[in-house]
Amino acid sequence: MDDIEFKNENTAKRKSHIVRNILISVALIVVIATVISFSVFGIIKLNRNRITARTLARYWSETDFSKYEKIYNDGKLLLQNEPFNNTALIYYGYSCFYLAVSQTDSSEIQKYLDECISSLRLAIYSAREKTLPQIHYMLGKAYFYKNKIAENFYADLTIENLNKALVLGYEADDIYEYLGMSYAALGKTTESIAAFSEALLVRESGNLLVSIAEQYMKNGMTSSSKQYLYRVINSSDNDLLIEKSRIMLANIYLEEENYEDAQKEFEEVLKNNKNSDDAHYGIGVIYEKQGNLVLARSEWRNTLKIRANHQGALKKLSETKK
């Protein structure tokens, strides 16, 4: 009887040990699973928050304008740790450009453009062949806008990079227009006319027509200039462009000593804008050519009432002073 009780007691102890071991094992498994889960979650969260070149690419694919700020800020952080990460350099440079053209403060524009140029110039050295054309295109545009601030010190670099983009097969609707304006800034009228003519094949606009007319006028090709000015006057719905075209056309007539048509154009301008200083000045020149200095000086005085520092009117009144 004692043996049976002893055996039962041992059996109960063994069962108790087995249950306890099972519970301990289950608890360990739960703890390990919990640790693993938190670790995996932490890694996933860390990777989500970690800034990578892929992060910048994802931002770039978004349509929200705020992406440029995200790319700019995150790109700057990424480049602090990976200064030669080519993808980061490219997207950072692009974001700098678009932030620059959205500014109104010239110092802010200059800051973003300088960062854009620095980043893209560095990106060129390690860029893949397929990304080089767009980098040169964006770099050319950055130099174009920098040139507008820096008085034509960068027009040659605009031309250099845009032409490289073209040679590498890059296509953009505005590339020839930027080239035309850059050649014009350097006084290269023949090259400017050629570029603007190419731009016209892509997209015609009043601004483009006026720009070509200006270059033909500077090149002494007034007959061609007039043809473009007629097109603007007859087809544009932009009053400012029409006014500018009429002033240019009137000045060509003045050079041709066609005073009647010149006066008609100036008077057409004054019908819509009685405060056109250039129209009053031009009519004064016509009166001068016709020998009527009294009326000429009256028009030049009207010019100075509108724009006190009009150099032409100041000079004429000084020269004809009795």
C-alpha cells in the first residue's frame, strides 16, 4: 500500500514538472516572439524613416509642389553622410532649381541657383550615360536664370550646357528659346535668330515672334523684322506685346524716313495707352525731322512727365535748348 502511494506521489511530481516545463517553454516562446516582433517592427520603422536615394526618387514622382521642399531638406541631410551619392546630387540639384524659380527675393534665388549648379556639376562626374542629357539641360537653365541676375556673365555657360544636352539627344520644348535668348544676351544675333527659328517650329508665341523681330532689327534686317511684328500685331491678344511691336515697327519706319506710317503706329499705341513714354518720344522725333521743334520739345516734355529719366528725351531737350 505504501509502495502504491509512493508511486502515485512520484507520478504526480513528474506530471507537475512536465506542466511547469511546458508553461516555461510557452512563456519563453511568447517572450522571444514578442522580442522578434518588436525588433522587426523597429527595423521596418527605422527603414521607413531613413532617408535614402530611393526616398528622394519617391518624392520626385509625387505631383505635390511641396515635394521640392522635401527633396531639398532630406537631400541635404543625405548628402552630409553621402556627399557623392549621385542620385541624391541630381534630385537635390533639381529641387534647388525649382525652388529658385518660385522665389521673389533675388538673394534667395541666387542662393538656390548656386546650390543647384554646385550639386549638378558634381553629379556630372559620376552620372550614368542616360542621365547626362537631362543634367546638362537643367544646368543650362540654372545658368540662364543666374545670368538674368548677374548681367550676362553666365550666358556662355547656358549655351554650352544646352548644346551638350542637344548633342546627347535631349528634347525639350523650351531649349531653343533659352538658347536664342542667351545668344541675344551675348550679342550673337545670327545664332540667336537661328535658335529662335528652331523654337518657332516647336511652339509659336507672341514673345518668341517679338524676340526674333528684335534680333533681325539689330542685325539690320528690317524687312524680316517687320514681317514678324505684323504677325504679332495682327494675331496676338496680348496688349503689351502689341504695344511693344508697334513701337518697334514705328522706329523701323523712322529709320526708313517713312514718317507717316511711323506716326500712325505711335498714335495707335497712344489710343490704348496715353502714358506711353516711347510713343510720345517717337512723335517728338518725327516733329524734329519735319523741322517743328516747338511741337517736338512739347512731346519730349510729355515724355519726361511720364518717365523722368528717359534718356532720349533728356538728351533731345538738352541738344535743342535755345
